[in-house]
Amino acid sequence: MKRQNPWLILFLVAILASCFSYKKNPRLHFYRGPNVPSEYITIVRATTQEIEFVLRIKFAEKKLYHLILDGDDPVAEGWHSTIRADGISYSVVMKAKPGRQFDPGKTYRLCIGEQSPEYVQLESNNYQCLAEYVFVFEEK
């Protein structure tokens, strides 16, 4: 009878565990990044379903993950280009997830990160924002 390699068994168990620990909508804690002063971010258009930001922040990365958070709950999220076409700013249009909306008078956080929450959850329950902007939603 052949003896099984214990490293192979351990490797297979680790793969199975990672498959069962993945969640489509992970519950993460979003750690606050450096607060961006309001003169560097402008909300140019806002409805209960969509917000358009103009950001005057320079990032080395050409694409970053942008989230609008209600506490630790993402209301809108996605990858957006950070390339500054005019050399000064870039624009991001964030749409609320299906069945969600932005509520007037409510405080939200724009969190900009390097990875998607789905990727981060494979290693940790903590998501680090590179930059963060706190705002009170008002329709424009």
C-alpha cells in the first residue's frame, strides 16, 4: 500500500477551505485612509441612484477600486481609471447597487483602494483605503 504525501493532503485541504471561505459579498471592515480635503474632490452631479465625482488627486496606479460606503456597507463600488485626461483631475460616476439608493442628509464615505473586496477577503477581513472622503449626500 502506498503512503500518501502529507504535504499534498495539507495543500488540498487548504484549497478546499479557501473555496468555502469565499463570499460573493464579504463583510469587511474598511479602514480609514488619509482624509482627502474637500477642495480636492467635487461632487458635480448627484441623484439617489448616481453620484459623479471630480477628483484632483494623483495616484501612481492607472486604475483603483472606488467604493461609496454606508459604515462598512458598500452602496456603490467598482474599478475606475485614475488617468487625468486634462492633467488636473479625473472623473468617476458611481451608481448605486441594484435595490440600493443614496439617502439625502446621510453621511457616506468614498473609499479608494488597490483591490476589490472579493480579492481582499481571501487574506483578511480588513480593507485598507488609500484615500477617503467623507460627505453628506445632497441631490444636485
